[in-house]
Amino acid sequence: MIILIMVAIEEVLKELDRMNKYAIDYGTGIVDKVEARDIYEVQELVKERMTYTGENINIRGLEGADGEYAVSRWYPIQPKTQEELDDVLVQFGAFGYYSKWV
């Protein structure tokens, strides 16, 4: 009985430690493939890598994360309204901003 419980716990820990695969499409022809525990970890990675491209950025789940999807939209304006300001993930001065993930 104890051995079965230990095996079950080991399987759960392996599942929690498993890395999923994601594709990051920067809209410029560059697609990075990364491994992460979840899509939120990928979103943080992308936020650190964002540059001014004028294109939406898409994250698509691959192995282990099929069906997961997120997009940060590019808006070529300086946010002015409170709604726009609340939606800013990363801003590039007056050139525009990327929206929070949806």
C-alpha cells in the first residue's frame, strides 16, 4: 500500500515538473519555441523581450499545452483615455503600446 502511494506521489510530482512547449510569434517572421511550466511564465518572458515592431505578439501552446493561446495587441498610439492606460502592458513612448494579454 505504501509503495503504491509513493509511486502515485512520484507521478504527480513528475506531472507538476513537466515543461510544456509554446510558440511565440512576434509578427515579424520570427517564431521562437520555448519550454515553460505554463502560459503565464511565457507571457513574462515575452514581456521582457518586447521591442517596437508594430505587430501583435501571439503565444500558442504546442506539446502539453494544446489549445492555450494569448495575444498582446499592438496599438500605434500614445494611450490617453483611462481605458487605454489600463490596457498598457509595455509602452514605447508616443509610438504605441502593447496591450495586456487576452
